Amino acid sequence: MSAPSSVDEPVPGRPSRGWPRAAALAAVSLAAAVVHPSVLMAVPFLACAAVFGLGGISTALMGGLAVVVVTSGMPGDGMWFIERAWALLVAGFFVAVTLRRPGATFSARALTSVVGAAGVSGLVLGLRSGAWGTLDLVIRNRMMSGADNAIEAMRLLRGGDTLPATLVGSLYEVVESQASVFPAMLGISSIAALGAAWWTYRRLRNGDDQALGPLADFRFNDHLVWLFIGGLVLLAGGDMLARGGANVVVFMGALYALRGAAVVMFLSGGLSVFGYALFVLGMLFVPPLVLTGALVIGIGDTWLDARTRLRDLTT
């Protein structure tokens, strides 16, 4: 079965510079990883290949590698099954939405897929008593185990010396904070992994380097701002409500920060090498300031819509 025509053919007349977007999304998926990002990328790739077709030897070879990734590891604990079940849900929704709305932007299809997968997961967890608590504990233990490994690696790099207690305590606090918002982190990582998988599939199957639109065009439904506001309101509630609100704020905040970056990219005509260097330095030394600024711009774009206004003025 071939992919829908509007998402199957290369876009003519565009420069082939799509790979940095895919690489950046793969990095985001790794940075926000709650489950193995390789699985989050491999399962959607296999789903696309199964539904839309292989199309060539390179796609088949990558599909074989994806099978190895998905089947590797020992299913010794629940996480092995959990991460593959989640990836399969996201991939299934993505393929279904792509078939139903082939002309939609990637961001719209990916966001719909993650929300749909989250809805199904929430329904399943809600129907089984104690399932949420078990899942929360399994993921928290996985993240703490990762922190233990990171501490041990840093200790070895220091020649076996004990790390400062303040550093160890700070690392565990960060991991604990991330564990409390793991649904949001999983959603962010899944959208990014979908982007990397979709670009790779389209590149290998069709030679299409523009499966992902430029960052400057990134946007989503303006009405989602009320979801972000609702998350802020929930922060003032009890423990469960506050945790739910925190997850909504983190997830939507990441999307709005990316939208803010898109507005800056559009208005500036793209960043120079110096601009990218400043951005990297900002993320290294003052990430809260950079992310907060991007978030404010992204939320403001909901009402200002500077990109559309500028396009109207110049046409």
C-alpha cells in the first residue's frame, strides 16, 4: 500500500536541508527520554513501512535494524512491555491520522497521535485498580536507576573519588521532579521521536528531505492556550490535581516555547552562526531565561499572530 499522495512525494524546488530538523528532534527525544527513544523511533518507522510500503532496499535495511531495536533486550520487568505498548499506540494513531488527513502538517498529526495514545492509556489504567500506582513506581524506579548509573559514571571519571553530596542531592532532586511529570516528558519525547522516524522513512523511501516543515512555520491550534491556562489553575489544587496541572503546563509549555522559537526564526529570517552560538550559550548558562522568553513569545503569538500579519503586509 502506498502512502497518500500529498505526503508521499518529494516537495520540488526546496533546498535539501531537512536533516538538521530530524537530528534536532532525535536529540530532544533523547533529552526528554522516559523510555528508550530508540524504541519510540523504531516502532513508528516499522508502522509506516508496513502500511505505506518499503519502496527500496535502504528502507528494508532500516526496517531490519528497527526490528532488532524493538526485539532487543530482556523483558525482565514491566518497562520492556510498557515502552513498546506506548510506542505501538502512538505509531498506530500516527498512521491512522496520516491516512485520514494526509494534507495535515506533521505537528498536527503528531500532537493528535500522542493525545490519542494518552487517552487510550488513561482509559486502560483507569479500568484497572492500582495500575497507575504500579506504572508510576516502575517508571520512577527506572529513572532513579538511570541517576544511579550517571552518578557512578561521574565517580569513575573522577578516578573513583566520591562526588560532593550537594551534587548528588541536586541530581536526585532533578530526577524526582522529572519523575513527577513523566507523562509530559513522555509526550514531548514521543512527538520528537515521531518526527525523526517520519523524516527517516520519507527520506529513505522517496528521497524526500522535506518531510518536516521548517521551524519558522511551526504552529498549532490557538485554542490549546486554554489547556495551558487550565493546567496553571490546577496547580493550586490538591496533590493529584496539582500533579496533573504540572504535567499539562510542562507539555504545553514545551510546545509554546518551540512556537516562540519559530516566531523568532521567522522574524529574524533565520539565525546566523553567531545567533546559534548565543542560543547554545544561553541554554548552557541561563536556560530558564531562554525558555521563559520563548514561552512568553509563543503564548503571545496566539493573539498577535505576527507571522500572518507580516505576510499580509508583504503581499
